[in-house]
Amino acid sequence: MIHEKTHARQFHSVDVVISEIICILCWMNPFAWLLKKEIGFNHEYLADEQVVLAGYNKKAYQYHLIGLEHTNMAIANLYNNFSVLPLKKRITMLNKKRTGRVGKVKYLTLLPLAAGLLLLNNIDAMARIVSHQVEEIAPIQETAVMPAQETDPTEMATPILQDDDKVYQVVDEMPEFPGEQGELLKYLARSVKYPVESIEKKEEGRVSLTFIINKDGSVSDVEVVKSVTPALDAEAVRVVKSMPNWTPGKIKGKIVRVAYTVPIAFKL
């Protein structure tokens, strides 16, 4: 009676209903069923504990459970060979010593550690998600990123042609497509024509091209730096060569030639 009253007094039926709802909503998840099972075990442990705390002999209570006393009322009679494990666990739990205060403190020290590991894992996951989204939404500029420290851009700029008309990769004011980056994406989307032979062969991929934006904003020296197939490469080159003039780049207000890289994705 004490055992059953404990179930009622501690509202274990509420936990049972909640666990059933979780199993209904997450029936495909095996952990939902394991959670329900562990909740049931915990209810039994709590009720058994109250029986012992009420002053009843622990050994006599265990005999009662397995049927050595009051055979007709034994809990073990309700079990078959496949479900005797829960009863064994209950008896094992009854004979366990309670965790001391020092042991509880040790367990509590694990909480900050687990929280820290979870936080670090989430930060890493968010960094990968943001990186993936930036690559998919705006994969336009692939040149080097300038550091935050104050540095003379002319010292940073790396010429790739050794003549009087240098071509830079990083400048004070990077070149801009008419209407900025959003218009560049729209231009690529409406200008690319999927080659018929590539459709038939089901060819897909991302072609990366580098080109030079001259002082007058025109595009020249288009080259493929990451090839997919000849047909897709040729279409990507055609689209880039057909671009309208850009706003040229500048270093300290002086217009210079700048190298630029654009990836064009082909996906059926």
C-alpha cells in the first residue's frame, strides 16, 4: 500500500502520460521508447525507497517481491522470463548505498564541464552553418581578406604583373558590378544558358573564373581557374566576357586594375 500510495502522491501518472505523448509524437526515435522505459524504472525505485524509509525490513520486502513470502501476492508472479530484468534492477537498487555529499559534489562538477562541451560544439556547428550559407548565398568575392590592423593598402596589394600597369588583388575600394553584388547574381542567373550537350550528359558543377577589371571598368583576360567540362567552361567564359563595365577599383583615390574571381554554378 505504501508503494502504491507513493505513486499516487508523487503524481507519477503525469510522467507516464507525458512519456506516452512523447512516444506518440516521436515514435520513430528509439530514444523516446528508452526514455519511457527509464521513467517507469525510476518510478519503481522511488516507491520502493519510500517503503524502506517507512521502517519496513528491506530483506523482507525483497522476499515479498520475489514471492518467498505471501506467494499469492508476489510481484514476481506477474513476470515472465522476458520481463524479470526490471524486478532484478529494483532489488539491486534497494541494496545500493546512497551517494554521500562528497559524491554529489563530484557529480555536480560534471555539469559545468558538460555545458562547456555542449557550448563549444554548438559554436563549431554554427560556424560551419554560417560558412555554408555565405558560400551558397553570395559566393562572389574570393580574394584575400584584409586584416583588421591599420595597414597601408598599397603595401598589402600584391601585383601579379610586373609592369607599369600593375594588376592588384586587394585595394582600398574593390570594383563593383553595376547595382552591386545582388545585381551581379541576377545577371549571372539570367545570362547563363545551359549547354544542350551538358543537359544530355547531366553535367553539373561550379566553374571558377578569374578576370581583370581595367581602369575603364571593362573586363579582360578571362581565365578558368576551376574547370568542370569544356562545354560548361565555355559558357561561363562567354557570360563573364559579356558583362557590362564595372566601377573600377581604387587605391588612395587612384584608379587601378584589379583581379577578380567569380564562381558560376551549373545545376540541373
